[in-house]
Amino acid sequence: MNIAVLGTGSVGQTLSAKLVQLGHKVVMGTRKVGEAQSRTTKDGYGNPGIGEWIKSNPAVKLATFAEAIAFGQLIINATMGGKSIAALKAGKSGDLAGKIIVDLANPLDFSKGMPPVLIPELCNTTSLGEEIQKAFPQSYVVKTLNTMWCGLMVNPSMVGGGDHHNFISGNNPEAKFEVRKLLSQFGWKDEKLLDLGDITSSRGTELILPIWLRVMSVKQNGAFNFKVVS
Ligand SMILES: NC(=O)c1ccc[n+]([C@@H]2O[C@H](COP(=O)([O-])OP(=O)(O)OC[C@H]3O[C@@H](n4cnc5c(N)ncnc54)[C@H](OP(=O)(O)O)[C@@H]3O)[C@@H](O)[C@H]2O)c1
């Protein structure tokens, strides 16, 4: 499948590499291609700058957000949550219509340091997932994977033998079915995918972030996940 991965950070890089490995064609979206290519220094977590990463992953094409959106039959939103709608709006009118948008972004504000806070306008009585769905009513937004570190998104068996949960929210059952198929390619067992209902349920999964961040700071490692036991 032709997949657009919007976002050049560690999530975009991790997802793109896995998708290529699975045989998909991937175009990664950024604001300015030349500027992204010049980013060669590592981030604070040791991830390579996108300019270095793209050189060692030649199967992934780097393009503008608009070009990536036009290319993708399915769109993955891996942009900074507070800027996701702007990134998606870079697409030409109609280029997102009828497409699935897999939204794994979190609406976090890092401007006051760590830990970041949820952006007030995008939580509690709404969520980023819902606001994307409202902004693109002809697309099918499926919120998933946002509650874990990106290494685990594409390799769930890395912890606990894969015995932990990933949530799914979205209004369209067929879109959720398609995303479940993609998640199964990533290694997710179907019974570990917990469908929480329509896109309003992404209010709950985005609100997991404050506790996720606190656990991460205590463990000093993002390789953990939540499991629902009943
Ligand atoms: N890191 C994880 O393990 C993890 C886990 C779960 C969910 N998430 C979520 O996944 C998303 C991506 O995280 P990340 O750490 O890989 O990257 P990030 O630093 O949060 O976001 C990077 C992307 O956001 C874009 N961006 C920044 N400012 C923008 C603006 N003003 N307008 C349009 N686009 C803008 C950047 O575009 P340029 O390429 O042009 O710079 C870049 O592609 C975030 O929402 C994060 O909360 C992350």
C-alpha cells in the first residue's frame, strides 16, 4: 500500500522503517524538505536527525506534507499534536477525502519544560482525534498507538511477550477493521486491540499521557505498556 507518514521525528522514523520492511511504499511528510535534510544532529534521546536518517533509509522518500498526503492511500499522523491539524491542512483540498487517517499524536505542550502538559483546548471535553475528525469530515480518523513508546508500536512482543493492550477509537467500523489489519502486521494480536468505540473515546486515551510520562520518568525507560485485567 502507498502510505504517507506525516512527521519526521522518532515516531515517523520508526513507523516508516517498519512499513518499508513490511513491503509498503512510504513517503514521509515534512514542512520544508531542504530544511529537514539539513538536520543531521541527534536529538536529546540519541535519535538521528532526519537528514542523517533519510540517507540510511533510501526506500523512504522525503516530501512536503502536501505531496505525502497526495501519495498516501492511508495517512499516518505522527506530527507534534498541537500542530497536527496545520500539517494535515497542508494537503490540497480533497486529497484527504475518503482516506483513513491513523492518528497517533498527543496534544502535548512542551513549552514549560518536562513533563509536558496537555493542551487545554484539546483535552477533557474534546481531543485531538475528535478535532481532526471535525476538521476532515470526509476522512476516517482512527486513533491508536498513542499510549506507548514508538519502539513498542511496531514490536509489541518486546515487553511482556506482547501481553498488553493497544486502544482503538474511531467512528467508522470498516476503517477500524483496516487499521487492525495494519496493526496485525506490526505484530499486535487481535485480542490485544481494545476498541473503545467512536472517536470521542480518544479523550480517554490522550488523557493517559500524564500518567504515562510519570511512569516513564520513574522507570527512565519507555519500553512498558498498560494491560487491562478483568
Ligand atoms: N515519541 C514517542 O515514542 C511517541 C509515542 C506515542 C505518541 N507520540 C506522538 O507522536 C507524535 C510525533 O512524535 P515525535 O516525537 O516523533 O515528533 P515531534 O517532535 O512531536 O513532531 C515532529 C513533527 O511535527 C512537525 N511539526 C512541528 N511543528 C510544526 C508546525 N508548526 N506545523 C506543522 N508541523 C509541525 C514536524 O515537522 P517538520 O518535519 O517540518 O519539522 C515534525 O514532522 C507526537 O504527537 C507525539 O506526542 C510519540
